[in-house]
Amino acid sequence: MRLDPRPGERIDRSEPIRFTFEGKLVEGFAGDTIGSALYAGGRRVFSRSFKYHRPRGLLCCSGACPNCMMEVDGVPNVRVCVAPAHEGAVVKAQNVRGSLERDLMAATDKFGGPFTPVGFYYRTMIRPRAAWPLFEKFLRSAAGLGTIDKHARRTGRYDVEHRHADVLVIGGGSAGLEAARAAAASGEHVVVVDENAPRGDAPGGLELLAPATALGIYEGGLVPVAAGRILYKVRAKRIVVATGALEQPVIFPGNDLVGIVLPEAVRRLVHDFSIRPGEKAVVLAADDDALAIADDLRDAGTQVLEVVDLRNGPHRISASGTKGRLNGVGVEGVRYNCDLVVASGGRQPAYSLLAQAGATVAYDEGRGVFVPRDLPANVEAVGSVTGEGTGSIAPAKTLLGDKTFVCLCEDVTEKDVKRAIAEGFDSIELAKRYTTVTMGPCQGRLCHLASVRMYARETKQGEDAIGTTTARPPWSPVELGLLAGRPHEPGKRTSIHHRHKEAGATMMWTGSWRRPHSYGDPAAEARAVHESAGLIDVSTLGKLVVRGPEAAVFLERIYPNRFADLKPGRIRYAVLGTDGGRIMDDGTVARIDDETFYVTTTSTGAEGVIEWFEWWNAIWKLDLSIVDVTGAVAAVNLAGPQARELLGPLTDVDLAPDAFKYLDAKQGKVAGVPTLLLRIGFVGELGYELHFPSPHGETVWDALAATGATPFGLEPQRILRLEKMHVLIGQDTDSESNALEASMPWIVKFEKDEFVGKWALEHVQERGMRDRLVGFEMQNGSVPPEGGAVVRDGRLAGRVTSARFSEQLGRAIGLAWVPEELAVEDADITLRVSAGLERAKVRLRPFFDPEGERLRS
Amino acid sequence: MSLSLDFLSPALGEPAPRSPLARALARSGIRDLSLDYGVLDARGDLTGHPMEGVEVVRLSPERSFVLCPYRDAPGLREWLEGRGVAAIDASGGYAGLEVEGEAVMRRLTELPLDRCPAVGAVGHVATLVLRDGDRFRLFFRQEYADYMGERVLDALEGLA
């Protein structure tokens, strides 16, 4: 029932707000929460419990407990006691079959108890094993919280915002504000975070984030703060935690009945929302502040039947109700008929953020609470979170009666905890995992102290010996959308990307790059390369300039093949190895002048190669610089028998075979753009790789495309390179592959004094080859799967790394790792294809143009 | 036959270069700096070589970015090389844009904005941030141009 207007109330009675609950209209005022508007309208049952589907009503009214979680505008698990009411909101109950008043699953409470003890799902329903998915589906639908719509689309936006401050104060109560003002007075930039909406103006000189919740304290003073749909990432030099203390429920039979509330609920209902919480009340409390709630109740017109100070010794308490709603409470054998019990077992410091930051937590025997100790550097605590003014009482010995709940979130009863201890789960950390106590939405706010105490009592140890569970972020539940942030992925695009899209290319990811898979017909694109000329964007290749008086020495040391003797204007293939002799990357090295080399890497290996180069030169300290020019330079490959003819009119470089030989590098202009031309080829045909400044990407591409060259994507490129048996690092090799067994012994110059990985490759040479990367040709035309097995005598003997059907060759070809003894031309191997085995012939020479005549033409 | 590194310099091209941000920022009102500034990646001590009309951003004791007018990059590179400073024309490798206000920057980066110039993640992309009052110039690798354009516009939309 709504009271007459009161000074200080948060609601604005001049501004009505309407929303629906379960399809029925609810009226409230601006300033109401959804929960307060529902309560004012007479609603008392707000949810059904996690496991037993017992009715639950408002308990804390401050966003700490699980009792008021509902679905609001499609978002599940919203605590409506703190969620502002807004016009047109659609509010629904969750985790019910039927309605909140008549939930079919409530049968679990009446009949399921003996069959659903703590951890029952670890023991029952596990056989037959095949039926577990069915059981699991049933259990998940029967228990739990709200439902996420797996097909829901992103609604609204969530943002992340960064803040830097000298001081971050978490908690805007009196102690927090006092600390904040003091810091601000000394000229520091102070940010205050508070869970409650500010009353009136923000304190002068302070930046206030409210209503907002600090989710954790991470290294480096990073504190994520959830504020509606914005996640603030605050970094502060100093953090002051003023999170106060949490009222603790009293543990007694029937302690979850609707109508049993914490004092804070009464404070908020009466003072903030001007609502009479109940008609007849009993107050059970263990501190003066809580006992004073009786005055608030009387002020609101509630008849207070009894006020019990729990500090005067343990009291035997038991509540009873009808259909889950309180109708009376017994205290020391005296029964009081009432619809409201305000119960508080005292206040426990809300130390979780401090514990996350690294503080130790110890039990204070005198106060009966856990308090933080040994705070880490730059973290301070003020107010009742330190233990100041707090204290709590131990629960009385249990009476017979209704269920006694230790954990309301997970429906863990006193009996469950005892049973877990009897089964050997005798530490609080094990109990947490087995019973799930403290693992629910309240994150131990209302159940941690009670469960530790119960463990202490049942195992006859002190609370300090039992200890606390580990505090981990997030301290409060947070919407997944807030953690996800904006839907952006930092993908790389070449300067020719939009031309590919305009030409209808299907794009694919290669590492962090977007590249054309094909332009619609991979086979036709491959055919064009063989018959006329094709054009592919290879701007994604890593590109480095290695420059300095000792650049040649560096390359000589880092690669297994020779570069000191490479002449300016010439190119050499380069395979990079680790110090363990494993293949790391490959590419080409072109010598620009005596002191300058232009190195290319694979598209996905660029960053790794640069780090590798810099790491080694940090040791060698050679006089050179390594500059990454990957993004600065675009590159395209024009390949095919007509490549020379098509490129000629666009460039001032003499392309005649004698003037521009295979593995030559030339410079000149292509379409008016300064270009480095490399005569190399990955696809087995006469080819020119053109490297030029990225801002001219579209200009050069357009000019080449206008000659009639056919754009081709990665898929036709993979067919073409396979025909030449060119190895794709990372596809045909893995972290164990070395150049010798990958059939590239010619790349390793053992006669060099030293190179990275030399000792390891010498070891391979000494022990002999075990496996070899070879080509294979299918005998029946079927294409084996990449990663498929090479089978010998019914056992796994190797694996297929690449396989494609080559239209040019009219058969399926591929590369595979096989045992050394099978690495013989024409040897028969067996490959697993689908469910069966297929025969293939080993090939050691390229399938297409084995002499390389077309490439060198 | 010796070659040169001219193929790194977009300003030496006869056709007009195209900004990598041209599409992303079209009609957005955000200033595209990509073709305003040339970028030299310089190794060596620049303190003894006063240069007019350029900005030097020291990334480490041995490495600096030199920002100059776009067309001046090849000439400036030669000038530096003649004075023993190894410089690479990296103009084609960077895109740049200018945004106004701390609010949008706070949505993009955790860098402390009172300590610019700085290098760090802006929208998860390594970026050089230069501050002039309430204006921020951001330079990042050109292959992220579409992404960064989209990211900045989205951040502005979130603040609108």
C-alpha cells in the first residue's frame, strides 16, 4: 500500500509510469523501481526458487539477493528491486511452469526432496550413459534462472569507456564520500562509483558514476564498472574501497518464506518509495541499526508485534506459512501471527573487492565477521568494510520445521551442507563446488558467512580454520552484452580490397586478413592462369627491409641457405627455421644493393618473422635496421603465358627473357607507379610479382585488369601451387617439420659456419629421415580430405596435408607426410577417403611442368 | 645492378594516390589526414638535424617517426640519408584521421590522454596519437583503415 507523500521520497507522483507484468497493466511513478511498483500494487511473490520452485518475495530490495529476478524487455535475470520502472516495459516471471502463484514445478519441493539431495546429479541419472543428454536437458529446463534466446539479435548498444583517475572511491556512503572529498581537496582527480542513483547533485569536485557497480579489481588498478549499458574501465593510481557491510539473513526453518525481509528492504520501501511493507511485523535483529527499523515500521503504519534483540543469546526461531507466504513466526515457543518478519543476523563487511585485489581475510572472533587484512599497495579501505561498526550472531541450533536455507540462490539447505560434510566434502572450497553454495547470483553476499559458520559448527573447527572461498570477479552479475561491447573485429584489408568486392569475390579470412577465396569459378580462374594470364592480390605478404652494413651477415646467419653471395637485382627463395631446425616461415629475399635486402614472408607469418629477426639481432647486435613495410607496399602477381605480353605496354622495364630472367628483380614504373618487379612464380607459370606503394593499389590493379588478365583468388592459387608441388607453410608443415624431411634439402647449406638451427638439422641428417613430405596422385579421382590418414597395414602411417582436383591434369593430387621408406617415385600408398580406403601413387617431382620450363620461359 | 627503395614512396607515383580512408570517411565530416602527411621511419639520432615544417615523434632512443607534408617525404628521406640517418618512406603504410574531443577518445582507447604523443591501442589497433588541444590526430596502419573508420564513426554515433 502506497503511503501519503513523505519528505525525501524518490518517487515523483506527478509522473505516472505504466508497464505490464505478465500482460497485466501495472502503474507506478517516475523514480519507482519495477519491484517497488509491483509491491505497491500488492504483488508479494516475485520469483520461484532455483531448484525447489518455492515462492520467493522481496528480501533485500537492494539488488543483492536472487529473490526478485525477472525478465524485463526480453532480458532475463533482471533484479527488479533496483531496475528503474520505465514506460512500456514488458515484465515477465521466469523459471516457472504456469504462473508465479501456481508453478507446476513446485512439485519438486513437495515430493522431490528425497530424490534430489545435494549433488544428486553426480550419482543418479548417470546410467545408462547414453541417456545423460536427455537427463541433462530435463534438469536444465527444470532448474535455473532465466532463459536466453539463442536466436536473439543484438538489441541496443553497449559501449566501453576508459577513465583515468588519481583516486577511485568505490562506494558513495558517508565514509566513501569523506575519503573522496579529502582527496579532491588535495587536488587529486577523484571518481566515485556508487550502486545507488545519486540523491540530488553529485558532490562538488568529484566525478560520480552512479548507479554503477564495480565488478572487480584487477592488476594495475584496473576496475571495470558496469553502469547501465556502459562498461567503464577505470584505471586509478589509488583505490579506496568503501563498499560497506552486508546485512546477513538469520538462518531458521522457513527462513525463505515470502514476507521475511532484511531491514534494508524496509528502509527502501518506506523511505524511498513510500510503501507500507506489511500490516503486522516482528523484528529480529542483532544490531542497533536493524532494531531501529521498528520505528520506521510504526511510522509507516505497520503494527510491530515484537522486537527481539538476537544479541541476548541464541533464540529458537521458526517461521510458518501458507502457499509459501508467511503467516507467523515462533520465537522461543511464542507464536506471532504476522505477514512480515524483519530479520537481520548482523552485518558482514563487503570485503570481496579487497580480497580480489590481494587482501587477506581473517575471522574476527569478537565481532563474528570476516574482515580484510594486509591490503595491497595503493588499495585502501574505509568505513564498515574494514569491520568498523559491524558484527553478527551465530545461528541458533536448528528446530524441526520447514526447510532451513543457507543459500537462497541455489536452494542449498542446512541439511544439504551437513550431508556434503558427511560425504567427505569437508572444506569450504570443496563444498562450494559440490553444493554450489555461494555460487549463485548473490555471489556469497548472503550465504558465505552462514555456510562457513555451519561448516565450523559441524566440523568442530573455528571459522578462521574453515576460511573463506576465493573471491573472483565479477563481484556482481553483469550482462553478457556489456562484456562483449561493440561488434567490431579489427580485420586487415589490402588497398585493393574494394576492387575484389566489386568484382564479386567471395572473401575469406587468412589470419587477420580478408582475401578473395575466388571470384566465382576457381577452376576457370586456374585455367585462365594456364592459358592466358591471371592476376592475384598478394599485398598480404609480409615485407621487410633489412638494411645496414651487416645485413648480409644477418641473413646468412638467420636463414639456412646463402645470401651473402646474392647479387643486387637477384632473388632467392628463403625458408626460415627455428633454432630447433623446424620450419617457421618462407618467402623470398631480393637484394636491392650491397646493404639493402627486401624480404617477403607468408601472409600470416609476418609479425612472427619480424619478432624473430629483432630477437636474434638483439643478441647479435649487428649493424642493421629491420623495417616492416608490409602495409606500405601493395603487391600483385601477374602470371600466365601471356603475362609478358600484357605487362609490357604498362611498364618502362624491358621484359625480354634475356633482359629480365627468372629470379631477377628490376625497378621501374607500372602504370606510372614506382614498382619493384620480381620475376618469381608460385603458380608455375611465367610470372611477375609487382610491389608498389599501397595508395596506388587500385590504380595498378585497374590497369592490369584492363589488359584482360583474369583475377583469381586463393582457391585457384592453391590448385595451381599444388600442381607445382609448392609447399604451403603451416598447411603442409607443422611445428615439428624440418626442411630436410619436407623435401627441401637443397635449401640447407651445411657448409656454412653457422646458421640458426644448424645443429638440429645436422642431428636430423645423422639420425636419418623418418618421414617425408611427398606428392601423391589418386588412382580413382576421388579427393581425400586434408588431414586424412595415410594407412599402412591397417595403421596410421602419415597424413594428407593438401589435396585438390586439378582440371589441368585431370586427376586428384595432393601432398602427404609418409614414412621415409614410402618416399619413392611410384610407390603405392593407401589413403582414407570417407569411410573407405583408396589407392594413390607417390610422386616426387612436380605434377605440372616438372622441368620449370614455363616458369623460366 | 643496384636497385633503390623508390617503390616505397607513393609521392613518386604519377597518378594521384588514393587515401585508404576515402570510402570509410566519405561524407562523415571527419578529417582524413592520410594524404596530408608523409611518414618516415627513421633510425638514428635526429637531434642534430633541425628540420622545418616537420614533426618528429621519438618512439625509442634510436627510432623516430618523422611527419612531413606528403609530397616532401622522398626528398626529406634523401636529405636525412645524406646526413647518416637511415630513413624509410613509410607514407604508404599509414592512414590518419582527426577526431575532436576527449569523449570519443575515451570510447576508443585506454591511453592516458593527458600524456600525448603516445603509441598504443586505439580500437584495438596500434596507433600513434598526437594531441593539439581538444583535437587528436590518429595514425595507424593503412590496412586497418576501413575498420578504424567504421570504429570511429560508431563511437561518435554512441555519443550522439
